[in-house]
Amino acid sequence: MPELPEVETVRDGLDRHVVGLTVARTEVFAHQSVRRHEGGGPDLVGRLAGLHLAAAVRRGKFLWLPLSDASGPTGEALLAHLGMSGQLLVADAPGPERRHLRARLHLDDGDRVLDLVDQRMFGYLTVTDLVATPDGLPGGLGSDAPFVPAPVGHVARDLLDPAVDARVLARAAKSRRTAVKRLLLDQTFVSGVGNIYADEALWRARVHHASPAQAVSVERLTDLFRAAHDVMTEALAVGGTSFDALYVNVNGESGYFARGLNAYGREGEPCARCGTPLRREAFTNRSSFFCPQCQRRR
């Protein structure tokens, strides 16, 4: 599944390639990919026609494009979630139909298209209302506007958000009766951290994935959240972590951070710090990779 750096790479590409353009027309090829839009494909097609894509914004793994018309902002946004295999791809001409193409936005005079390509069809597009953020701060990275799409209101800010303070998060974590990794993956506590980057952050901070948050010091928890921020920032610099052709940016290019992973997927390999063979354990229908010497359970 694409993780936050992959989604931020897509957001950045949308900001550079489609923001400022107008939707001339939209084609929907799979109802499943607009299943969350009330009225389905025909309504979405009609709602988008003639509207301007004003910005590209992200919170956690959610992307949205605020919409405007000749009189200004409409108070709505085109919301996208990539699911497990979704891609948003930009091309300067429609060209031949892509495999697994689910929806296509023709922009301006038709010389540029934005495609939703999704093999497994867990991703989706929908037009939704924007609502005010409770704290009055920007809704997400990419816009100063204090609004988020209504379906994203329950999603916490992510660690790349300038409004997030690692030490404040650490203090809040101390009151939670749950394992540290569960907290990292809880999108209502802090969004955007997936399994890969959780394992990498835990390795960097020398914290065992199953340690209760209450048993870890505020200082170590602060280190953990900062480590998660740093590892995702480093991944973002090289386009994210791509393990196959599904995880690409808007130009179809893969990320290369997988080459720099220290824990995830390296069962049996020596720890880069101490040389102890890394282990893998089952964790909530996932796998956790860790060093039994450096990351001892508390």
C-alpha cells in the first residue's frame, strides 16, 4: 500500500502539473472507483465540469483538490484516496487507454489528462464538502486554508505537518494503554505512518514494537516520533518506497527508498548497528521487523 511519502510525492506532482487547470470533462470507467460519491459517476461528471483545480492538499494518505468557479471557491473538493494500488497519473495527451484505467479528467482544452489507474480498485474519487478545521489551522500540506474534506475530519494531522509537535504527541502517548506500534498506526492519533515506516522509526529509536506506550519514557517517545518524521522525509527525497510497478508518482516513476531500509523486510540479516540477526514477528495481521538486541521489550 502506498504510504505517506508516496502520497506526498503524488501531491507534489499534482501541485506542479494540474493545479491551476480547469476540468473540461470527466470520464468514469468503473463505478467502484466512485462508490463513495453520492450520485455515482454521472453526478461526479456533472459536478466537475468547468471547475478549476485550485490547490493540491494532503493530510495523512488523503489527497484533495479544492474546487473553484468564476465566482471563487465552491466550498467543495475532489477527494482522492489511493487505497492499495491506486495511481494518479498525468499525461500531456490522452494517448492509448492505460491498463486498469478507472477515471479520467480532461483538463483545459484536452491537452492534459489526469488518470486514476487502480488495479485492485480499493481507491476512489469523490466530490465532497469542505469543513472548517477545529483548531483554525491549515487543513493539510499544500494550502493555508483552514478546511478539510468532511470525510477526513476524523483523521489526525501527520508528522510532516508543521503544526505537529513530537513532544506534545509523546506526552499524549503516555496516557494510552496500547502498544507503541499500534499507536503509530492509529490514524486518529497521528496519520500517515504505515507498516514500513513504523518499523523503520522503531528501529531508529530503539523501541520494541510491542512495548506499552505507558512504559516508554517521554524522551524515547519523542525520539520515536522524530525518527518517524525523519525517515519519511528521507523517503520523500527519493520518491518513497516502491517494491513493484504499482507505486509510482504522477509521471510513472518509482521511488528508491527501499534500498535504504534498516529493518523492514530484512529478517535474518544483521542489524546495521550491532550485527544481531533481525527478527520478524506477526503483529495485528502484519509483520514487524526488529532487532532483538537494540529493541528490547519494556
